[in-house]
Amino acid sequence: MEFEKFELPQLGLIECNTYGMSRGWMRYSMQRSGGSMVVKVWPQPFCIEKTPEAQVHIATFPFDEKGREQAAEWISQEYTLFPP
């Protein structure tokens, strides 16, 4: 299935910060954890803390440019595969 790839920030913007965004029905966040990037997606309208754990999808990628590209593809697939 064709999907529009999500654009993610440069790695420097999430070096020491959690990056959060939303599109349509979905919210997502990225955070560095050592040499990895932890990416989470969950449905709107609630913040992640108020969303049932079963609805939060989590993936881990290397904290490098290739991992950033993989994360963008994964988020795009999640958006396509799990609409409301």
C-alpha cells in the first residue's frame, strides 16, 4: 500500500529532548535512549499517559540517520495500517 512518509526532525533536535507530534488520528513521539531511538504511536485524543497501554505501539531504531529514516517509514506504516 502506498503511503506518505512522515518527515521527522534532525537527530540534533531529539538529542536531549522528547519530540512529539500528531497527524490525523495519530500522535507519535521520539526519544533518545542511549544509542537507540524509541518511537511510540498512539491514537488521539489523549496524551500517552491517559491512553490504554494496549493502544500504544512502540519500536526502537538505531540513533543515526538510517534509524531516523526507518522510524519515519514505521510511523507512516502505522498510520496506514491502524486507522480509527
